[in-house]
Amino acid sequence: MAQIRGSCETLCPDTESKMRIRENLLHFYELKNGQKKTPGILVKEFTRSAADVKMPKAKDMRTETSLTKTVEYLLKDIILDTRKPYHVAYDFIFDRLRAVRREIVIQVYDARQTIPLLEPIVIFLAYSRYRLCEESIEKFDPKICNQHLQECLTGVLRCYDELEEQVAPTDLTIRQLERRCLIESLYQIFNLGSPESFVRALSLPDYVKKDPIFNLSFGICLAYHQGNLYRVLMGLPRLPHILCAVASTKLQAIRRSLLQIFTHAYNNKQLTVPVPYLLRLLLIDRPDSLQEQCRHYNLSLAVDRKAVHFNKTDFNNAVDPIRPRHETFVESKLAKVYLPELLLLKKF
Amino acid sequence: MFATVNNYLSSVLHAIEDYDGEALGTYMSLRDVHVQNHNLYIAQPEKLVERFLKPPLDEVVTAHMKVLYHLAQNPPDYMEAYNQQAAACGAVVRLLQQLKDENWCLPLMYRVCLDLRYLAQACEKHCRGFTPGHILEKAADCMMACFRVCAADGRASEEDTKRLGMMNLINQLFKIYFRINKLHLCKPLIRAIENCTFKESFPLPEQVTYKYFVGRRAMFDSNYQAAVEDLSYAFTHCPDRFASNKRLILIYLVPVKMLLGYLPRKTLLQRYDLLLFHDLALALKAGNVKRFDEIVREQELVLIRSGIYLLVEKLKFIVYRNLFKKVFAIRQTHQLDMGDFLSALQFVGVTDVSLDETHCIIANLIYEGKIKGYISHAHNKLVVSKQIPFPPLLST
């Protein structure tokens, strides 16, 4: 089968624009200044391959440059659009980026072409996973987001491996190498506790292994496998923004494990454990958050609320961990970055 | 060796007429002497082969001769050889489907699949332009097609069923899945064997290999008790003359057993050239956390290459336990100061450890049942059980 090369230089092929304008199928972000029916900038929608759909023509596919432009437009302009809540923007961007991913596949891009397109998608999904972690299930489905994130991550990793076969690391720019290190670290943190990802970490090229961010991420994973949750928890806040955000989606489960360990270790009817010590170890910044943890897992507080009783029979094993939420130490890191720069991996 | 192509082909025909799977396998092998026969290197042997053989066997032989042809090129065309071998494998699948209630051709299937894997490995090594592991994965797909035919053959009697070929194929697939780090794919294969009513009647060499891989997988899933059982079976049933295989088994068996509290004998390690574990065992026994870390760092590459890095790192909490047990032996009391444990850690050379971390390490040891007792945070003391403060590791 001959490879198709896209020839469309805009964000949305003409056929689709005409059809969607005619049928009134424009998304909020595709309307001009929010006026009804006045088209603004359209972006190609995601559609599934199906038996009754013809193979797309070259003019219905975008060129590499215009795919790059699409990704940049979505992650620079739409992401900063504050007219609607973030989950609306997420849905829109998610769908449009999925269309980009599909075109990468149909046009059979090689590793060198795929990597710069997929990397921002990975970061966007990772960021959204954190940003929307407090939303209700109707607005955001963390499971689907995780699935796509994992899929994109493994896709980029496959490209790195392929590229490594073809060119020596010395032929790549420092920027490219740094971006790879960040994505490899993200893969480790996102798959905290999985033996498969750990095995990958061990076989990576030296320049990744020696990267300080990767080293830190790897150290956290290693400590997790060893069962040293203290090191995991102390390492988390030292991670850079996006990694820190992804890690914090795992934090509630880690807190739960540590509390469970403590119910065995400090198991005593008379004795208590002071609140400041627990706050420090569990990375909790407010006493009322700790109280919430105690209520959730059925641990009792001392009368003066300055200490916690641990009792292994009382601990509620059956409940799921508390849902992930925005953590202060992550928020303060994210507040310092300009979002498009973060998502497009311009700065980290 | 055969003088001419016709000689070769009529020998193949005889093997088929005699239902001699072994001989047929040898004639299709890339490790047999006939591969050195230049007369067999033919780019398009279809017409010749058709005169002797009926489909789908003619396709197997045709593909085999093409493989020989491509490998004889300078440089050898591994990719094309692999493609032809995959075609041979596909033809074998059709052959298997045709031969109902017969399994004499299993040795042929083994041989073709084995060579397919070797060629896939050669492609991975010599050819460029695809993601690493891709060709091996494709080879695994071909073998899975064989596997499905074998596994579905439930009606034939126990002697004639092709299900007897399952374990050999599974072992091949294991080798691929372990190489490309896709261990989750092993699960359905293991289930197929476990559900098999005659799982004891597979040949011993296959069982040894099978147990070796199943044990390694159990190890990966942190199912150490099962891993020890499987690996021990493999080790004791593997004949002594296969010293390198026994060594391979030990590489996994020793650390898993260490995790359960057994320390290896030095003589055993010496015999199999595995003294690295002796050093580890000494550090472990002494509770020397620093020395333990040092050995792991020094031997990092060896440990990674053998796939036991993570396992060895998991021994670290046992090193802690042994160190803390010494603190107890020195203090001779059931109320131990937490500061003493911190001092012990610092004494063996761990510099970056705090009292908080010491608390967490001990808490984890209590949680895992490696220490019996509780911590009093207010008094900063660990209170240990009067009966068995440090239970034997096997029971935890």
C-alpha cells in the first residue's frame, strides 16, 4: 500500500470545515468570539476508522508542519482560554489531539517525526490527569485518561528505542536528550511499582540513567519496590512540576499504605503518635486533612487532637483510598510555570 | 549429507511415508549438516519440490530451501530468511490441521519454531529499521498459531494428541516473552498447562525448562514461595552434566531463597562460579547495609543482565532486620531505644538516614512480621515480644 502524505496546510481540511459549518457542528472553541454560527478557527475532529469510511485522501490529511501547528494552537491558545471550565477545554483538546495521533498512524510517520508530536500530548494528558483529579466522573474519567496516557507514553518510548537504533545520542540535540529524560522519568513515576517499567529503567542508555531528574525518579521507584515509603514520600516534593503532579495522583494510596503500616507498628491502646510527626511523613500540610484521613480509615484522634491512636483491628481495610486531590506543594510548583511552555516542553 | 537435491527430497519423502517426525525435523533443521550442501541453495525450488511432495508439506520444504538460499548470500539476508521461515511455520500450521488424530509431526513443528526464533534473534541483531523486539514478537505470533492448533486438539487420545506439543512451544514462547519484557503474556500459557490433565507426562527436559520460567515469573510477581518450589524442581531435576543450565537456575533460586531466610553454602556457590552471592550473603548476615549497597553497586551490571537487580534490592529490608537483631542482642532488653537503631545504621556507614526514617523502617518490619513488637513514639522506644522478637524469616 502506498503511503499517504498529507497536503492540508491548515488545522482542518476544507471538506471537513465546509461540512461542519454547513451542518452546524462547531464546537464552542471553534466559534468566533463566542458568537453563534460565526466560524472561527476549526480543528480537525477525531473520527474512528470504520468499514464504510473511505481511506482518507491526501488533501484530508495534514502535513507535518500543520500537525505541529495544531498541537501548538491547542496547547497555547485553547489551554489559556478561560471562558469555560478546564474540563471543557480538556474534552476539546483531547479529541483534537487524538485526531493528530490518528494521522501520525495513518501517514506512518517515523520515530523522528512522531516524537516531537507525541511528547506534548503525553505532557498534556499527564497535566490534565492531575488538574482534573478532583472533578466528578461525569466531567472527567481518570481511567480513560490513564489509558491514553499509557498508550502515548509507550508509543513515544517505542520511538526512542527505534531512533536509538538509527542514530547515536551525540547526533541529537541536548534539548532532544533532555526531553527524552523527562518523558522516561514520567513513565517511571506514572508506573510506580510496576516491575515492567522498572526493568526498562535498568536497560536505558547511560545519558538517561545519569540525568539527575531521572535518577531521582528512579530512586523513588526503587524505594517503593523495597517498601521504603519514607524515601518515596520525601522524594516526591523534590520532583519537578509535571512529575510531581503525576506522582501526587498516587499519593493517597501511598498515605494509606503508610497509615496501615503504622497501625501495626504503633498498635497500642494507651499510646499515641503526635500529629506533627504524621503531617511531616504523610506530606499533609493541614491538621484537618489529617483528621479526614483518620475518619476515612477509622483511626481515632486523642481528645486534644494533637495525637492519633493506632489500632490495627480498627483500621478500615475495606475502603478505597481517598480520591487524589490538588496538593499544595504541587500547586506552588505549577503556579511558577507558564502553562504552554510546560506542555510544549519548552522549559523544565 | 545428500549428493543431489533429488536425493534430499526423496529422503524427505521417505521420512513422511514412515511417519518419522524426528527425521523430518532434522531435514528441516538449520543446524543439521545438510545446510552445508551447496546443491540445496536454490532461489526458486517450487517446481522441483512439487514433483516429490504434496501440499502443504511442499511449502514447508520449499520455504526451508529458500531460507538456506538466503542465508548463503554474502552477507546473509536474515530478513528474507526469516520471512521464509515464517512461511514454513504457517505451512506447518496447515499440516497440523490436516493431520487429525496424529501427532507424529510434532518434532517437525518444534524444529521449525526453534529455527524461527533463532532467525528472529539474528534479525534483531543484524537488521535495522524496526523497533527492537518487533521481529521476535512477530515470531511469537507465528508460534501462537501452532499453539492454538495444538491446544485445541482435545478429542484425540492421550498418545496421539497434539496437546503434547504445548509445553515445547510454551517454552519457546517464554524465551521470547522474557527477552522482550512482556511477561503478562505468559499467564494464559501457564493456565493452559495447569488445566492439562496429563501435565506430568511431558518430557522431563521440557518440564525443567518450563518450571524454570514459571519460577522466574512467580519471582517477578513477588510470589516467592511458589518461585522457590518451581526453581527447586528445575534445579534438582536438571542433570548435573548441564552445569551452565544449573547455574542459570541458581542465579534466581539463590536470591529468592535468601529472601525467605536461607543463606547459600559457599561450596555450592563456588562450584557454580556464583561467589557474588557469597559476598551478598555475608553482608546480609552481618546486617551491613552499607556493604550490601556497595556490592549491589559494584555488581550492578551483572545483576541487571541476569534480571535479579530488583530482587536483590528487595533483600535490603532483611539486611535491616539482621542489623536490628544485633542491636537487640547487644542491649539484652525488650525495650530498645530507637536512637540505638539509628546509631547502628550510622555505625555501618549509612550517612543519609534520619530518626524519622528509622521509625518507618522498623514500622515496616513490624508490619511484615519480621519484628514482633510495637513502637512507643512518646518514649522513642521499640518494645519487642518476650517470646520471639525476631521470628525466623521463613514464617513471615
